[in-house]
Amino acid sequence: MNLKSIHLKFFVMLLSSLPAFAQKKLNVEVHAIPKENKVSVLVNGKNFTELIYPDSLPKPVLFPIYAPDNQIITRGFPLATRPNEPVDHPHHFGLWLNYENVNGIDFWNNSSAIPAEKKKLYGEIRLDSIIQTKSGRLGNVTYNANWQDHQKNILLKERTTYNFTAYEDRRIIDRITMLTAMQDVSMGDIKDGFLGLRVSHELELPSNEAREFTDDKGNITKVAAKSGADVTGNYLTSEGKQGDSAWGTRAKWCMLYGRKNNASISIAIIDHPRNPGYPTYWHARGYGLFAANPLGQKIFSNGKETLNFSLKKGETAVFRFRIVVASGKERLSNASIDADALEFGRIY
């Protein structure tokens, strides 16, 4: 093989590892539908996701989310239950951002399953206004929301921007959230947080054991064993941790991949170098909860580290995350995710 052929082969290999932004961007259509309390996001007329914020939900979420081959990657329960999927953790649906401990108020675990007499322990995030929607090669929705306790006292004001980019083989969601303290706010180290995604049944990790999880209020959630040919998920982090070993470890990114209807589905969540607590700890559970928690350091480090994140009244903090959803014959390569992470860190 001559030198010219070697250079050409190297160039082809390099192109194959580049992220989607080296490809042609598709048109993203963003439509606000105020009467239905949602914003619809489409790619060339096909479903990508929806931002939904009905009064019946304690937080705004992206739900459902579609891969490029039009397969849904989010669990349906409790909003649109599908056959054979688990019904544990009713507060897990779509893609969201909240935390279990904001001045002692639990925003993470709130759901319709909480009895009325305990609701005072839980908070809600109420979308206040849609600031902007934009269609094009870069779709956008920006909104304001309030983190409030049961008495509707506002602890944090939130401004979130979602930027949506689409390519033939992948979709990219960039979430930039600014939190402003309306009073002194403490967000002490705790397990349940921060950016969460609950995935479809097929992307869970196989397990032969039923498990129980207890939150800080003593509530017990039972999760059944996951097995069968349709349960195919696996985690992989930028630091090489795989499967259940990814949980409670730090990494710049974490990918969940598996097969659904004979297609390879990959979901990568990428942390940002300017985020508090970077690189984040991963609260990535085999039963389908895929979460990045940069604030729970004491829990994940077994007490070796403590963050004790807090904001004084009027102070702000910004959190940035990228979610990449791909479908095709093979999972996303590590080099591709590294390149996406490099670009993400550069543009925000």
C-alpha cells in the first residue's frame, strides 16, 4: 500500500469517527401549542419529541423522545403505558431536571402516587412562560419556570433553553438551564438527581434479581427482575466503566446502548466542563433510569467527597447537558461521542 492510499484510508477512518455535525443538518420544526400545554418538535415532519407541561404533572418534561428510525426510546408509563413495560417509579418519565433536596423539599420523587398528607414534603416545577420557539437547522425552545414548595413559595427561578439538532442517523438535544435563587437555597448531597431520563424496556440492563430501593423518606420501590431476549441494554462511560459498574462513578459522558426491533439504539449523555461538579457522577441504574447527578458527591463517593451545593438569594448557576440519540447498524463509537463532547464544550 503506497503513502497516498494510507493517507486516504486514514481520512476515511477519521470521517467515520466524526460526530453528526460533520453531516448535513435536517430541518427541525418547533411548534408551540399553548391550548395543549406543549411544544411539538418535528424533523422533516416526523416526530422528534414534545415539551409537555400540563397542570397534572409536577415538572415539565420532554416526552416521548424518538430515535432517528422513529422508535421511541422513552418509557411510556405513567403517561402512555405500553405492554410489558415496568410500572415502578411513577416519577420517572421522559427527560427532566430536578433534585431530591432543595431546602429539604423533594422535587425528584413527586408524583401522583404521593398521598395528600405527604405532599407538603414535595415540590413542583411549574412552567411560567414560553419565551421563544424557533424552527430551522437549529430548533429551539426557551421557557421560564418556578421551583416552588407545596405552599407555592418560589425557591428557584429557572430559565431553560433546549436546542435541537437532527441528522440522518442521530438526534441531539442540548439543554442549558440557569437556576436563580429567590431565597438562600441549599442543595445538599443526595442520591436522587439531577438530569434524568427513563428509557424504554428494551434498553434496560438484563438482571435475574428483583431489587428494592428506599428513598430518604423510607418509601420502598420494588423493581422486578429484567430478563429475556428483548432486554439488551448496557452502559459504557468515557472512563471505561460498563454495565452496573457505571453507577456511582465519575465520567465526562455515559452511553446506554442496546437493540430494539433489530436496530442498534445509542443514547449518550454528555457533561459540560463548566458545570458544577464536573465530571459528573452517574446515577445510572440497570432498570432504565439514566441520570447524571453532579451534586450528590457525598453519596457516590461513600463520604470521601462533599459538595454541599448552595446559592445565596440572587445568585445563579448554569447547568449544561447534551443528549445524543442514534440508531443504525452499530452503536455510537467512543470517538464519535468524544468529538460531540469536544464540540459541546466549545459552543456553550
